[in-house]
Amino acid sequence: MKIITIESEAFRQIMEAIENIRKVNEDNLRKAMMPFTEQWVDNEYACKLLNVSKRTLQTYRDERMLPYSQIHAKIYYRVADLERFLKRHYVRHSNTKE
């Protein structure tokens, strides 16, 4: 068996990196176990999901059509609220043939 020695500062940096990786993995696991509808997404993701521009999303917020949360300049939406918004605006066309 070989013994490898390193400086204490290098060891501290390695341990710090390992702890950061552990925290990221723990956070990813927590998010993976959470149902998607309970997660929060940013403005960009909401635009893609609803297939609308940032300006349209702003209008939905201004007109209180879509709930959101804001931290400084960053806007977040619950996926469940986006899903509810889509369902509320769902238009079903009847396929009746005469």
C-alpha cells in the first residue's frame, strides 16, 4: 500500500469540493423526488411551456391572470399554476359530423 501525503490546504480544498458535491447531489435528489407540479420555474421556462413571449407573460402578471413570485428582478412560477392556467384557457372543439 502506498501512502500519499498532501499539504493541509490542498486537503481542505478537496474536502470542501467533496462537501459541495454532496450538497448539490442532495439538492438534486430532493428535487427529483418532488412532483414536477410542485416545483418552481423561472420566466424563461414559463415562456417556453406556454409558448408565449416575455412581454405576454408580463401582461398575464399585470392583469393578475397568472400567479408568480418575485425575488429582486427574478420571477418564478409554480408549475401547478402554469398547468391550471393552461387548463382554464383550454378550448375544446366538438368534432361533430352532419
